[in-house]
Amino acid sequence: MNIAFHSATDIIDILEKAGHEAYFVGGSVRDHLMGRSLGDIDIATSATPDQIQALFSKTVDVGAAHGTIIVVTEKDSFEVTTYRTDGTYTDNRRPDEVVFVKSLTEDLKRRDFTMNAIAMNKKGDILDPFHGKVDIERKVIRTVGEPSERFHEDALRMFRALRFCSQLGFAIDKETFLAIKKHAALMGNVSIERKTVEMEKLLLGKSMNLSVPSLIDTGLFKYLPLLKDKGEELGSLSSFPFHRLTSRIQLWTAFAYLLKIPDLEDFLNSWKLPKKVSKSVIMNITTMNHFMDEGWNRELIYYSGIEACLQSHEILLLLGMDKPTNRETIQKIDEALPIRGIKDIVANGNDLVQWRDQKRGKWISELLHDLEKNILNDLVQNEAGAIKEWVRSWQQK
Ligand code: ATP
Ligand code: MG
């Protein structure tokens, strides 16, 4: 068995010794069967959340009402979830209630796809009531049960099918695919936060070239924030290697850039991205646009900052719009900057008032910005004598 399961085996042992059932479930079992490296290891158990908490010294209650407790071990932490079925659904997104059950099969039945509904015991034996293993071998994504019904329960599953297609390179079973096409509009009922998580995973998948056409073909894209009119631009995403990007900021930069989004702030807000991420994305795209017009130069590197320039450069490289040697060019220009911000100018407001013998006013910031540009372009030295002389002769526009 994959070595990554070893530390989680102790948790299963403890649950079993206390008279409960416990199995590895979900993505880790799927990935193990595929020989992929494992993400989070999840455990399903017949023990109730109270019983789980009583058995382990360190736990975090992340959703006891839904049956999920995180068990923290010395090296790791694992989600341990009580067997449950989801009650009725009325809003295409969340069950009205969850019901804890005693049967593993019942728990597997509520899971989205056959490949995600496989359990494995601590010895590595597989329990696979919905024939997920065959689907993995055939590289097929198929809902557990009738697809339309499952998508009415939780419409996000349609989008998840596409993101798994992107991550695993699997095809979507015909019936499942047709149901997505038919019920795409149900995605309108899903929260933005859940869509954002899946969108990021979809973009980072190695087989995005398979899932993007499906995103368009099923019409699912129309129910994603501000993508309704972007069918054509979405097509251009497939050829871009998002999986080679190294940060969330780069991912959204490349995404928004390729989609030719006119109002970036509005777009990024509509995906509910943190302000810090949006700000950096906007800075990166502004930098890329300037680069296209004027190449890497002092002003661009100064005003955008080295980080935005290097991030943008990496994306431009992948787009075939910049050359590798320019990384060094950017770094060299940055190192040679005479100042890194207005605060580095060796004169302050008081000096200016004194040197010009002029009352404080709006002119100070105007002058400082002019001075900044002049110093940046080596027209004035950042040195008190030279600045004083320049300040005295400065003409307000
Ligand atoms: P990843 O490797 O990306 O984490 P995963 O399969 O582990 O993939 P998760 O979103 O972490 O996916 O969910 C864990 C498991 O919970 C899934 O494998 C699936 O069994 C179940 N699951 C998650 N979301 C849903 C859903 N919306 N409907 C039904 N089952 C779900
Ligand atoms: Mg997971």
C-alpha cells in the first residue's frame, strides 16, 4: 500500500479497536489505484462525531453537524467523517439535513462519481460497490446513480466532473455528459466560493485541453461569474499551460489576461477573490500591457515593482511573448534603480517649502512626482545639493 497511508492507519486501528468500522475513502483511494501521488487522506467511519472526539486527544471540529472531525496526529491531520446519507435536497446545492448511518455502502452511495466512491481497509483491500475501479481503468467519470438526479441534488457535481476530467485526463461518461448539458443552468444555484475552488483546480489540471471544450459544449461556462459572453475567449485557454504556473496570483493573471477581461476589478470581485490577490492580478496585467507597448524599462520596473515584473515575465514566457534572458534584464534594471520609492528621495516636504520659500500646498506632491521621475531617469542625482538646485528652478504646470 502507498506509504502515505501508513500514519493514517493508526487512526483506523484506534477506531476499530473501539468497535467501529473505518476505511480510507474518496480521492486518496482513487489516486492510489491510479498510481498518482496522494492529496488529502480522508477516512469514513461508523463512529459518531462525539465518539471520534472521545477517542483522540487532538481533534478539530470542522463540521460535526455534517459528521466531519479533523484528527490531528504528530505529523499530519486527517478528516474523519461519520458514515452519512444526505437527506432531501431542495436548493440544488446542500442537503437539508444529513443523517448518520451505519452502512459504508450507504455512505459511498452519496458520493459524486464511481471513482470517488471506493473504500479501502487498512490492509489495502478494496470495497467497490459501484464499480469505480473499472471506470478508473477505462478512464471514465460516471455519477453514482442516475446523473440528472445527482445533479439536481448538488449542481456543483457537474463542474466537478469537468475539473476531474482536467486533472485526470478521463472522459465523461455519455449519460453523465448529456445530463450536464441538460441541467447546466442548475449551476446558477451554486455558491461562488465553491465554483472558485473547482475553477482553480480545473485550470491547473494537465488535461485542461479536454475539459475546456466540454465547459463550452455543455454550456456550463454561462453559469460561472462573468463568463457568460466569453465562450470564444475560453477556447484560447486550452493551449496555455496553466499547470506550470506557481501561484494563485499567476493563475488568475493568466486566466483574466487570456479572457481579455475589460473590467478586471469587477471580474475578480465576482469570483470573490481576496483583495490582496485581486490587487496583484491587476498589477500584473497592467505590467503585461505596458511590456507589450514598451518592453522592460526602468519606469515599468519601478512603478510595478520587481515581483509583478518577474511574475508577468513568467506568464509572458509561457505565452511566447517574452524571451528567457529578460529575467536577468529585469533583475539588472531593478538593482540599478536610483530609488525604490518616493521615501528614498533625500529631501522632504519641509526642505521643499524652505528651498522654494513657498507656502505648503498641492504643489508639493506635484513636485515630488516630477522629481521622482527625474531621479529615476538620472536627470537629477538623489543628493541634497542637486535636488535643491532642481527644486528652485522647478516650474509648476
Ligand atoms: P482532490 O484530490 O482534488 O481533493 P477529491 O476526490 O478528494 O479530490 P474532494 O473535494 O476533496 O475531492 O472530496 C472528497 C470526497 O468527498 C470525494 O472523493 C467524494 O467522494 C466526496 N465529495 C466531495 N464533494 C462532493 C459532492 N459535491 N457530492 C458528492 N460527493 C462529494
Ligand atoms: Mg480531497
